[in-house]
Amino acid sequence: MGSFGKKLRECREAKKISQSELARILKTNHSIIGKYERDEVKPTVDVVKKLAENLNTTAAYLLGETTDSNILKDPLMIKRFNEVSALPEEDKKCVYSMMDAYLARHKLQGLL
């Protein structure tokens, strides 16, 4: 898995924007973007969120918590996960069992 800087650069280049353009969007200097990409400086959490939003990815991807740059970008899915997270443990197990069964069925059908 790449470093924060490598992932940032990858996402910026995928969106076809320069360091200067990204800096302008974030209202900062282009040199700080270069420092982020070289892993010389670590951005704050708020900056990571802004970077992710403007580069069409997630903070989790930039921070190396996932290898999928698009995971959990669906706000309805995030809302549902948060609601499930607030359930009692026994109810969570029930939800997980239903999800597992549904996913297993789709895997068997070759849909996943």
C-alpha cells in the first residue's frame, strides 16, 4: 500500500489537475501540496477531508485504511452503516447474518 503522498499524487493526477490548481481549490500554496506528496508534511484531518472531497476519493483511502479509492462514498450507505453501528450487539449480528446470506447468494450466482 502506498504512502499518503503517493496516494494523493495518484488521485490528483487521475483527476488531471496540477498541484497549483489543487492548492488554489484548497486556498493554500502549491508548495504545500508538493510537501504532502513527498510525505514531508502531514496535513490536518480537516485538510485530508477537503483533499478527499476535491479528488473524488475518501479520507480512508488517502490515509491507507482501504485500498479502494471509492469505498463508502455513497451517503445513504454511510447513513445505514452508522445506524447499524448504533444497534445493540444482538441486532448487529442479525443484520450481518442477513447481509452475509445476501452476498453469498450473489456470489454463487456470479453477480459479485
